[in-house]
Amino acid sequence: MSRLVIVSNRVAAPQQSRAGGLVVALDAALRDTGGVWFGWSGKATRDGTQAVQHARAGNVEYVTMDLSEADVAGYYDGFSNRTLWPALHYRLDLVEYSRETHVVYRQVNARFAERLATLLRPGDRVWIQDYHLLPLAGELRARGVDNPLALFLHVPFPPSDLARALPNHASVFGAMAAYDLVGFQTRRDCENFDAYLRDATDSGEIALRAGRPPPLTRAFPISIDADEFAQAARRARGSAGVRGLRDSLGGSALAIGVDRLDYSKGLVEKFQAFGEFLRRHSGNTGGLTLLQVAPVSRGGVRSYRELRHELERIAGHINGRHADPQWTPIRYVNRNLGRQTLAGYYGAARLGLVTPLRDGMNLVAKEYVAAQDPDDPGVLLLSRFAGAADQLGGAMLVNPYDIGGVADAIDAALRLGADERRERHAESLRSLREQDIHWWTAAFLDALDARGTSRSRATTA
Ligand code: ADP
């Protein structure tokens, strides 16, 4: 079995951190065959030195590279997060494009390729993660690398017209054609990318390399370790933290939201919908409390700072208007929680409110389902614009832009009887179990292996 090489912007060895499901699953795949995990160390050096660190655990080598402060500003904070992130989430209005950061993004990818090429052995399968590294395959091919190269895009891919509106899109999105396999979260993302390649080729904006077939594109919805998460929720059920939360509610129902503080998550609209629910329906519900956990993210970017201020304003406004001395409708918490505590909180919530305006997948939706007690589960209200909506058939789907519609859906969800809640939950849980994170890694690598074989047949024929 040939080795696996994983490349991601950040390398998180599981023994070094409180690892999430993705890290654990990728690491397990690496340990199956042995291999290398390569990426940025997370360190920005003032003097511009780019030291490389090697660490080994069993048959897996972790290789990380420092970047200079200027590189991090251009490649990571700049082009990845201010340009690509909004563009890929359909938000051209928030795209900050600069030629300088674009150049640095390309240079850092070239430098990663330079270093990575020295680590590769013939036959190694290379699996690259996400939007920070779109041009990496082209850079590796330019250095003579002939290994199977695959990309998984964790975020959405927008409709062709939006993708083609990004200045110099050919050098980032067009460059994705250099992969053998490109995996997406949903069929929609996959179709959008196929249409992009077709349109950009037809209009002469990109030229596919003669003699190399275009990449195989397929959807591989990412997931969580559902059984492990359910166990964490069961363990947390009787814990002091969860009991404390329940006691503090004094018998009223809990709705929970857990989102990084990001404009793609639709937090402003969620608060507005909750406020509208209180206005329209509060008489019927006996004081529903929304616990919104929203750790601050990318605080250096203006649009994120503005969002934070806006949320503080709206939460204050809604609480001022509806609270009474015994009850605060929105509990807005910016801190990080441990996974078990989080699992316990999900389990204590009668409603999960997951309403992004656009999201590649959304793992919070899956965690909420996995954490429910199957005998008395809560209801998931889920945005149609989250990739997870394709799989969680038991969720109540909503349009997050429709504030009144979401307000009414909250009311309807609270009124669901136990039988319907159990049926909905069972349906979502079934697909979560069938396609969990271990299925995801196996399905992706199977597709890459199949593609590798057909490619070598094509070249030898
Ligand atoms: P994104 O990757 O865009 O942030 P996802 O919903 O796919 O969105 O994944 C977010 C992950 O981060 C989930 O596993 C979630 O449990 C975790 N998470 C989010 N907020 C917190 C928090 N405050 N404390 C701990 N974990 C969190």
C-alpha cells in the first residue's frame, strides 16, 4: 500500500492538541499506511526565517514550516481570508482583492511545493486540504511531481458567474484543474465547479493542459464521529456543568446555537429571527432562552469586527426589550467550550438553531443530532444553505434570510410532539451513522486510488 501524504494549512498532531474529529480521522488514515503530514507551523517569524520542523510518531512524520510575518499577512490573513473566503461563500460584496496579497499567496504555495517535492516518494498519494492551497498541484506538477494529487475543498464552490468575477480567478480556481481528483462537500458545489471549468474554458480564460484529463470531481460530505460524540453527550448528561445550565433555566426551554463569529453563519439574521419569535409567539412558550456560543474569529479583519459590534448591539436590544428580572432571552457567550461540555449543552437543548447564510457542511448541525437522547430528542432547525441539509433529512429546513419564516419555524418546532421528534431524529441519525467521518476518509481515498489506476492506464496505453 503506498504512503499517504496530507497537506493542510495547519498541522495538528493529535497528541499535541484537543483534536476534533477531522484531525483524528486524517491521522488514523495516515497511520494505516504510514506517511507525512505537511503544512505551516502556525509561526510567523519577524526576521523572515523559514525554519522547517520534523517530528515523528510511529510511522507518521509531521513536517511543518515557519512563514515570515509578511507571508502570513499576504497568504493567510490577506488572500485566503479576505479574498477567497468571502468569494467562496458567495459574498462578492465582502471580497477585498489586492494584487499584492494574491502574489504572496502564489509565492507561499510555490514555496510549500518546493519543500513538499523533496519529501515525496514515487507512488505517494497526496491529499491536499482546502482553499489555502488551491494552486499547490500546479506548482508540484511544474516541479516534475507525477504522484496522484487530490484536493478536498471544505468550503462551498460558488456558481460559475460568481467564481469568474474574482480578478485573476484563472490562477486560483483554474489551477484546480491540475488535480487528479477534487472533492467537494455537496453535489451543488461539484456542479458549480464543473460549470466553472466549462465556462472559463469556452471563454478562453483558462486552458486545460493538453494530454492530461480534467480532474475527477465528486461530492464527499464530511462528517463527525457520530458514535463517539453521542457517547460524550451521554457522559456529560449528569455532569455538574450541564446540571448547572438546566437549573439556571428554571424549567424554561433552551435553544442552542454554536458558531464561529463569522458573517457566513447568519448570526445577525438568527438574532433577528429570535427577536421576531419573541414578539410574535412569546405568550405561548414560557420563556425560551437562546444560548448562542460564538467564539471570536479573525478579529483582525474589519468585517469580523463590525459583525461583532452589530451582534452585541442586537443582543442588547432584544434582551432590553424582552427580558424580565428572572429571565434573559439571549445568553451570548464568546468563549470556547470543551467538547464534552458542548455535547452536554446540545443534549440539554430542545432546539438547535443552525442558520448559516452559506456553509460548506456545518458540523455543528451533525453534532447537535448526535448529542440528542433518542427517546426524547430536540429538533434541529437547519438552513437550506448548509451542506448538511442534504443529509439531515429529519431537520426542519429554513431559509435564514426569511426572518418571519424562521420565527414561525421556531414556534412550530417547539410544538412538535414526542413521536414526530423521535422520527425526525432517527432519520437524521441514520444517515449520520452511515456516512460518518471514517466513511468520508475511506470514500475519498478509494476514489483517489481508482483515479490513480485509471490515469496510469491512460498514460501507458
Ligand atoms: P466552521 O468550520 O466554519 O467553523 P463547522 O460547524 O463545520 O464550522 O465546525 C465548527 C467546529 O468548531 C465544530 O466542531 C464545533 O463544535 C466547534 N466549535 C465551535 N464553537 C465552539 C466553541 N465555542 N467551543 C468549542 N468548540 C466550538
